[in-house]
Amino acid sequence: MYIYFGVCVVVLGLVFGSFLNCTAMRLVRKEDFVRGRSHCPKCGHELSALELIPVVSYIIQGGKCRHCKSRISPRYIAAELVFAVLSLLLYINLVLFGNIFELSDLLVFFRNWVLTGCLFVVALTDLENFEIYDGVLIFGLITFLVFGILQLVFGITDLVSLGWSLLAGLVTGAVMLGASLIMDRLLKKNSLGGGDIKLYALLGLYLGFYGAYELVLLSCILGLLFVAIRKLVKPEASKEFPFGPAIALSGYILLFAEEFITGWYLSFF
Ligand SMILES: [Zn+2]
């Protein structure tokens, strides 16, 4: 049973990963992503249903367009696999520490899955052109509210805790805005982008006050780590560095590891 659901999660993860990757690419290229059909970026050949199966199509076609034989970027298959893994980890967390037959746990799982999708798109667009799109963040906000209302309806949460979440989001955004204004003054250059600050606010909403505090610490650590890794791999790369992926990854990790991380560092005191 658990394995059957796990397979479903992986398959859906591949499909959503493909969809989210296309969404990110179309946002960056300002294409219409509701009506526009998927096509080969080289020759414009429209992809048939058979060519749209995640991973499988890529392997069968040997990573080439069936029409013009140009190489398909490995980005597609990488995005599908990465999102499938992210989805599977969320599911394993649910199985290990929750109950898949408990409505409250299921709601949190699906809510976090949708948020993971938003974070994934944020990371992709920020990596590609240093842009975090408001639409993606608003989608994350609406997701939180919709699931919040469902939790209210089923008596899983109350208005007070929802209010605290909203407050945590607002305070996180305000604190990061203040911090970035001070850093801009001190460093005499732009530190955090507006998108980064809004992303912090969105994650503060999901994670609460304590989680938001850990988010700031973890994202700084990961951000520095990413910069260091890139320095090693590509010393000639430009100074500009997207911070969104570090925030997004930290938020994802804290979605299910917050209690461990808190317990771990509190054990030092
Ligand atoms: Zn082609």
C-alpha cells in the first residue's frame, strides 16, 4: 500500500517536474503558458503526447528531437528527476512521521507539495535570469489560504493559529526588508532583491516564527556554500549570484526537518 502510493508520488513528481520546468522556462521567455503547446525550441516542431512522457521519451529519443535531431537540453530530464526526488522525500516523511490515513497529515502533505512546486519554479527562474516572479509567490500564498480554510472547516486548526502564521509571514518580510536596507547602506550595493524578501515572507507564513528564524540562518549558510562551490567550479563566473535557490532549498528542508534541526542545536545548550 505504502509502496503503491510511493510509486504514484514518484510518477506524479516526474509529470509535475516536467510541467514546472516548462512553466519556469515560459515565465522567463514571457511565453503564454496556458495555451501554448510544448514544442522543440530549435525547429518549433509541436510535441505529440508520446513525446511528452517524462524521462521515458527522453531516453527513447536518445536526448534528441525526433524531428530535427538537435540535442534536447538535459535540463528537462534533470528537472523531472529532481522534482520526483523532492516529492518522494516529502512522501517518505509523511509515512515515517505522520499517518497517510489521517486527514490533517494529508492536508499538510499536499499543501507542502504544492509549495515545493512553487519553490522549484522560483529556484529555476532565479537561476536562469535572476528573477523571482510575483505570480509564483502569489500562487504559494493562495495555496496556504485555501488549505488554511480547509483545515478550519475540518476543525484541524483555529483562527488564532492561522492568524499567527499570517503575522509570522508579515514580520519575516518586514525584518528581511529592514535587514536588506541596512545591508544596502553598509555594503553600498544591493544585497537582497525584492523577490528574495517576498520569498522570505511567504516561507515565514508556512514555517512560523521559529521556522523563519532558522530559515534565515540556513539560507545564509547554503547561500555562502553555493557561492563557494561556484567559485571552485567556475572561477570566472560573474559576481552576481541568485540567492533565491538557497532560500527555496532551505524552506524545503525546514518543511519537514524543522523539528530535527531545532532539537539538534538546542542539544548544544
Ligand atoms: Zn526539433
